[in-house]
Amino acid sequence: MPIGFSVAGTIDDITLIVQLVGDDVESLGLGISMPLRCISSEGDELSFEHDADSWAALRERNSRARHLRFTCCDAGVILKTSSLGTRYFAHQARGGCDTAPETQEHLRAKTIICKALKDAGWIATPEHRMTDADGVCIADVLGKRVADASKGIAFEVQWSPQLEEVTKARTDRYTEHGLRSLWLMKRPMPLNSKDVPVARLVSTDQGFDVYIPSESLVRGAAYMSSRDISDLEASWRRCGTLAEFARAVVEGRFRFGIASEFDIRVTVGGVANWCYACGTETQPATWIVLDLGHLNPDFPNIFVEIHELGQVEGGLAERILESINVRLPNVGGYRLGQRKPKESTATYLANVCRCGAFLSRSYLPHPSDKDRVLLEFDLTTTAHDVKPFYKVIDRWCFIDPANPPSKPMLGLHGFGVPNITLTRLLGCSFSADGPLGKVRHVGYADVDAD
């Protein structure tokens, strides 16, 4: 079973922790702590739950009654608003308090996450303190689906460089508290780990955007330069804003690995042709594309030439061939079957005309903008059945049906192929255009590399 941040069936048992760790702001002369939470005799006071009017009223009340205090020390509490417009509590005097200082960006990120959790129906408690054998462990934001939830997910945002072993050690510590972990890093490492999930956090004028590694980065990070790894457009997939991403996580839409069972869309493409034996105008199938569906948005489409389909073992290949042969004769005039050239001892899958003549694979053209979609159909399959088509490298996936990502296309053997824009493959009347000759042999210059 793929392991992810799915909350289906167990949402009441899941706790979300957001730990935001900032740069060394003491070295910048910003030795201040900016909590989102303090307490009074009435319970927790959360800054992100206030608007301008209620914030002003709370400030006035506290200036008179001094009823607010921190859980970390006895310092007085004052109410402030950052230059980014974020409301927060501050220590009136730092004294000997050991609370770590924060930057305004961390304060902003904490506020965004708290609001996102609240909008999702969760309980958000900033600066939650836990104790273990190593001392006090402070989670900047504790989110619970219900108050007595015992398990959880830890989100940590790391802006400054951090050794991988440090990240792993801190992740293990949260695991001992029964918490899952997710790191949001400015400089993300490791790139793809089931045990230490990592996403990239990028500051914007509106807040933050979240990115996860693309197919090219998952497969090729070891061979890429640091510049290529950092390239947002080429190597990363945007998963929306931090608020959108946090909500998706608690909704179970951030998960690891390919789904155990899912629907795939099979697209069959072909060309205009004339049968050399009977002269019938036909449309042979030349390639298929497998789209692994909305449950696997971060896995590529798989491109398979027709003759390659006959070399793939397993039940999925057999069902695809059967489905094509049910439909193709009514569309293209051909069916697919194993044929052996006279000069060879090997057989391969080829288009077979109604008259029995078959189209040799040496005459099958490369994909081009003259191709058309002949067939489209869906099949339900499993991760195991897909393996003969695609060597799966599991990675973290972000499921967003409303904004599906564009997918790269890989050949059957794992190599990249020109991007066939399926929506641009238009049907046309071949009789109106006239015959294209007995075969259409297209060179690389005609390939649509859009």
C-alpha cells in the first residue's frame, strides 16, 4: 500500500505539528520571539483568530489587566503587528527565556498554516511544548482534528542549510512522539525520501508557494548541476500556495508512491495509409500513450510504439491489446496481430488489414503533428501490472484534480520522447485530402517537439 498523508478512515487519530525553524536571527540583531499563542485564565489566546478591532480591544484589556502570559516564562506580554501585517505576541522583556527567536517570514508562515488548518476544520495550537528524554521539544503549531488525537504529522520549515543527518535525527524525535514529519525547505535535501518527506517553500509577495520534485529531478538529481536542481520551472512542480498545500495534506492529498489500484487512460494514435495489397484506405495504429490517471499526477505518461506492445508481458498488455482489437477495425480498418517477416525468425505485433496483409514496422512513422487520435478508453489496473511498462521510482505526489500538472512523456524503456500534444491531434477526412501514398514515412524533421 502506498504510504502518504492520507487521513481517510483515521482522521480523528491524526495530529498535525508544524515546526518552523528560522535563520539565526540573533546574528542579524533581531533577537526577538514572535509567538502566535499566549495564555490567560480563560485559556489559549491565538493571534491569528483576531481581526483589527478585536486585536485592538485585546491590547487595551491587557494593558490594563496584564492578564496574558507565556508558557515559556514569566515575561510580560505585549501585542504587536509585523511589517508584513501579521499579528503576534512578544516578550515585554527577554530576560532568561530560552524561546528561540524567529523572523517575520516564519511568523507569517505559521499564521498561514494555522488559518489553513482552522479552515479545514482542525484545531490549531501554536508553540506547543512537549517533553522527552532530550528535554523540551516545541512545535510551533500543533494541529489536531480532535482534541484527544494521539498521532500526527510534523511540518517543519527550514530556511538555513541543515545537514541531512540533523534532519533525520529531528524527524526521528518526532516519530518517538507518534508524529509523522514533512519538511518545507528553502534548500531541499534529500529530494525524495519516504522516511523524510521534503517539499520546497518559496517566498512570494502574497506568502509562500510549495513545490515538489518533478520526474526529471527524481530520476536525474545525481547527474544535475546545482543550478539545474534549483531551476523551479525545469525541475519542480508547483503545488499551490502554502495554505492550499497545508489543507491538501490534512485532506490526504499528499501521498508517497504510485497508487495500489487506479484507472488509466489509453490513447491510441495512427496515420492515414493505403493497404498495399487491396488498396483500401486505412488508418493503422502506430503508438499508444498510457496516462496513469489523477491518482498518480506526478508520474509521467508512457509512450509505447505498437510493435513494442507485443513485447510487453503481463495482464495489462494483454488487456490493452484486446481492447484495441475490439475497437480498431471499425475505426482504422486494421487489427493488431503477431506476424513474422519472411526474412526473420522473430515475430512482432503489426497492423493486419482485413485482407490479411500486414504493415511492416519498418514503415511505421515517427509521431508527428499529422497523427490523429484513433481510440481512447479507460482500464482499471494496479501498480504491479504497470511495472512491465514503466520502472517506477516512487516519490511524493500531490493530488489536485482541479489543477492537474502537465506531464512529461517517457518511452517504454525510460527515455524521453517528443511531446505529443494529444489535444492538437485533429481528425480529418483522408478522402478529401487525397491519398498520402501507400505509406507515410516521416523523418525527425517532422516530429512535433512542441
